[in-house]
Amino acid sequence: MPFFSIIIASYNAETVIGAALASLAEQRCRDFEVLIQDGASTDGTVAVAERFRNVLPSLVVRSERDAGVYDAWEKIIPQAQGVWIQFLGTDDRLADPHVLERAKVKLQGLSESIRFALGHLTYVKPDGTEIRSLLLCPEGMRALLPYENPIGHAAVFHRRAFFAQHHFDVSFRVLGDYDFFCKYWRDECAAGIRVLVAKVRLGGLSNSEKWMHINKKESSAIRKKYFPIQYYKRKLTFFFFICWAGIKKYLKQFSIIVYIYNKLRAIARVMR
């Protein structure tokens, strides 16, 4: 049984998936398997993945139509054998050759009650230029979830046993991981491992301009579903802010009218 299962959902990703697989092939720790669930790509994604079979002996590549990333994950999760699962995007990569080596040492010392282990990640531009690092700590994450998704998924290791009874909602196109964490994340069941795990390229599903309208729609639905008090409080706060801004604008216009009226009256008195 491998210690890690690295799961990648792919679709027409022949230009980027090679870098993700190369970062796995160079890992010093070899105690892992790679499971690729491809959505019946029409380009050379599967062919690129197959070229790594010699350097990734535990590589599994399956290709069939799916309903999106979360459906692909749900299809392949039952095939995973690792103690811990990591979900990696096709345009993400592990930060350096020692990531899994360091992570394994940290994970082996965790209690069985820990279902999520949270590392750090770095956001990069498409050309590889680093933009900023996200130093993630599990404490207080639950308090942030009503307002944003503070969890960088590529830096999270999930205990495989947790997926025996807990699943992603495959109806989501972009924010199924946000929905998953809102539903299941508890700070006391998570641990920080203080390891830089992944380099995440901007432009993926959750931060792409192409998917921005779906992102907004799904994020509102998730917050309304799990955190209705905070959701409507925020909506009311925004509503009152807009109303107050309108009132101030009206009062300003009214004061100008009063000022002009008083000036005209003063002029009229002088002219008498």
C-alpha cells in the first residue's frame, strides 16, 4: 500500500500536464501512486501522461467522459490505495523534489482523528514567475469559510479513509472543493504540517476569468447553504451601505439647491 495517492483530473491539458507529472517523477520519496482521471480529452493529454509510465511505475491513466473535475475525482477515488490523498491540478506542480519526503515525516506523526493536513503553497504566473506564497494554518479556517475559501486545495492532504462516507458534490463546476470544506472542515480535525507543498498556476478553475461568473454564482449558493446568517448579514450590510450612499448623495444635492436658493434670495434683496 502506497503512503500517498496523487489524483489528477485532466481534460485537454497536453500543454501543462507534463510539468505536473515531471514534478512527481523527481520526488525523492517514491512511496506514492499517481491516478489520472481524464475526461476523454481530444488532444494529446493521455499520450503525454503515458510517456511518464517508465518514471512513474504506479501510474494509472483512465479516460472517459465525465461531468467535470469533481465527477472525475469521485470516479477515481475508489481506486486509490494510499493512506493520504492529494488532489493536484494539471497546471500545478509539487514545489521541489523533497515535498513528499518532508510531508511523509510530518503525516506519520499525526493522530488518526486528523482528516486534513494542510501545507503551504505558492501562486505562480503561467511563465513560472512566483507571485505570492500562501502560508496556511488550520487554526481559524472554519471562521473564514463563511466569507471566502481560504484553503489552497493543492496543499491539502486528505486521509483516504474519510472518503468512504464523505464525497464531493459533482453538481459544482468550479467550487466543489469549497463546498466540500464548508461541509466537512473542522479545525480540530485538521493539522498544519509547515511544508511548502505546491506551486499553483493562476488561471485554474477557481481563479480564471473565463469561469468568474460561475465562480460568483456557486460561491453565493454555498455561503447561503452553510452560513445563512453571515450570508444575509453581509447582504443587508451591503444594502444599507448602498442606501446610505444614495441618501448622502441626495442630501448633498439638496444642500446645493438650498445654497443656490439662498444666494438667489440674497441677490433679489439687493436688487430691490
